[in-house]
Amino acid sequence: MITAMMRLFLSGVLTLGLLSSFGQTPPSSPTFPNIVYILADDLGYGDLGCYGQGRIQTPNIDRLAQEGMRFLHHYAGSTVCAPSRCTLMTGQHTGHADIRGNNDNDAGIYSQTVTVAEILKKAGYHTAMIGKWGIGLENTPGNPNQQGFDFYYGYLDQILAHNYYPEFLLRNGQKEYLNNEVTYVDSSHWSKGKGSYAVKKVDYSHDLFIKEALQYIDNQQNAPFFLYLPLTIPHNNGEAPKGERQEVPDLGLYTDRPYLTEAPAPIRQETKGYAAMITRLDKDVGQIMKRLKDRKMDNNTIVIFSSDNGPMPYHHQFTAFFSSNAQFSGYKMDLLEGGIRVPLIVRWPERVSAGSVSSHPSAFWDFLPTVADLVGQEYPAGVDGISFLPELMGKQQPKHEHLYWEYQNLQAVRMGPWKGIRTYPAKASPSVIQLYNISEDISERINVADQHPDIVGQIASIMEQEHKYSSRYPFEGELNPNK
């Protein structure tokens, strides 16, 4: 286990190295790199050309990989939206995080929780969130303006974010009404039981986010900036009528794609919509990169691309058709690899070797310590992550002893080549753990628990150790240890 003292030492060494390379620049200097973090929504590991997609072309995202580092063993914070975003912003895995599921999240993260944005503000950065927040509503401690962001624009409620043609978007807490008309429907998720779908579609929120992001880049002058861009596509709108859930403009532009003739006829419409959203996402990544280059910010900006969890489950036939989960088993809402292993691409000219590939196992909760190391700030207490800045810089990289997830009544641990999954109760016999050797069985099809009782016992101990009771998200039947 990396101790707090070791983390502080590593942070100091890396920061001194960076300050030396930047000419002993003070933290408030704009020569610290800008950071643009682009987060797709429900995009599978296999949905990008650089990760093996053969039917949908993603040339701009593939170019990021050609010019930067592509991670092969990167994991989302969770298998669903809200907790995954919480781990990304706070550096805590879901055994410790404020948010561990997609319900009961109206207040979002707690006021005392330290976010990536707060760390960067201390280092002199201007901070912005444009897109889908999902970890705190307006007028609560969890909203972006109270969590370190100077500016935000988009959705705070993640269920309303399913609809790409919303009634309104929020700008620093103020509603900006759009030219769309929506119908509100009962939802089993957030927004106090209300989702929505559009009956009049004019303003496509994704396009508004890209327009806002380009304008934000144009407006940056002196301070380094952090632009967190959690986009909403290619997530489908579960509230919309069947056949209208892949909401995207200009579908007619995609009718000549050869894959449509291969898709089963009943799913061609949603297949087309899913592919169109990924194509649109890729095009807009290209727009952002062009704007950075035009503004002469290209060489001093770290661009990161990832996805918040795996793709929609197999019964959404379009993700099966595109092999969105690649060679993995499982999808969103699973703790199998297909639900949590996601793309990670990092481009940083003259710092990260072009075309490099990393096999370092990492996770969303590593982003905060990586940022802290980058700008010479101390880690907040309770961080579970390990900085992967050494990996980016071609230095010796500390390793996790294990990675841990929990979701609803499921727990999972990756420990070296081993992956263990079980259903709570935690006091059950360790034999209920399913064990996979993912170095030999990447699809997690062969349970080898009976052959390795020692490994099963270690993973059971880790599950006990890493789970902290949450009154918001207790396991079924779990008793509050504080009573």
C-alpha cells in the first residue's frame, strides 16, 4: 500500500521535476499546462477505432491516441454515471465515496469533500464544467460552483440529461430556456421521479456544449485553465418512446453507411442513432483540438479522453451489433470488465510520447492525485488514488496493490491478474466469490475460485477492508455499525 508519507514524497519529487522543466515557474503561472478532460457517456471500450471498432470511424479520437498515450487497463469509477463521476472528481473509490449509486443523490457530494477543481483553483487555474454534472443539484452543497468550479453550463440532474432536447439548461444556477418542448414522465431514477423527452426538437444540447466549450477556450487569456467537458452522448434517453431513444439531429446524413445494411431491420433506427452520436462526438473532439491549435494552446494543453462506464446492456441490440464492450463480458450496471473497463487517452505534446501504449492498471480515482502532483498541491485526506503522472512522463510508476468497486449489492476487486466479484452480505463465506484470471481469461468466463482458495481469501479480506458503511447506500441487509 502506498502510504501518505510516500505519496507526499512522490508528489514533491514529481513537482520539483516539473517546476525544473518549466524553469522553476510558480504555481500561478500560465506555463503550467491547461487541462481539458472530455468524458463520453456510456461509450464502450470497443466503440473507438483505436480500441478495435471496425464499423464506426473515429479519426479525431484515434489521432489523440496516435499523438499521445493509450491506456489498456483503465477503469471507470463505477458501472453507472453518478458514482463514476464522483470518484473522478474526488479521488475516492466507491467503497468510500459520497455517491455510490444513481439514486438518492439530490444533495450530491458533501461540502467538505475536496474536488479536482478545488485543487486546481489553489494552483491558480480557472475552472469550468460544461455538460452533465450528475453529482449535486442547484442550491445544494454538491453543485459545481460550490465544488471549485468558477463556471458551469449544462445539466446538473442526470436523468434530465437523458433528453438531448431539454426544456432548459443551467448557467451558474440560472435556467436558460431553449426552443424545445418536452413532456415530463415518471422515472425510477433521479429528479424526484421525473424524466423527460422532447416533443419539439430544436436546440440539441450536445451542440450547445461544444459551442460553449469553444467559446470558453477563446476567452482564456492568462491563467491556466481546467475545462471539464462531461458530454451526454452516446447515452440513450430511456424516457423517450421506443424507437426515439437515440436522439440525434441529421439522421438522414447516416443512411448510406454500409453497416446499416448489416444490422437487423428492427434496430436500424437506433443503430443509426448510436453510430451517429459517436460520429458527432468524434467530429467535435476534432473541433476542440483545432481551436486549441488555432489559439496556439495546443502544445501547452493536456487533453484527456475517457468514458464514464461501459456501454448499454446487450438487450439494447445496437451495442451488441457494434461489439461496444469489445472482448469483455458485461455491460453498464455490471462489475465485469465490460461494465467498468473504459478507454483512456492522454495527449500532452513533448511530454507524453506519441503513439505510446500503457498497460498500467489505473482508475478514475487516480485523476485527482495525478492533478495534485502536476501542480504541486497536497492530496486531501482519504484519497484512494495513485498518481499516474510518472507513467505519462516515462518514469517509474507506483502500482496499486488492488482496485475496488461496489455497486448496489455487488463488490469487485482487481488484484494483479486476478478479478474477484461477489454479492453482499460481506459476512458470507469467501467461497461465494467468483474468481477470474483476466490475464488468461479476459472475457471472465471461467470461474477458478475452487482452484485458488488463498487468492479468494485475500480478495474477501480486501472487500471487508475497503467497504465503509454509507447510510445513503447500505448494502441490502447491512446493519449500521455506528448504532
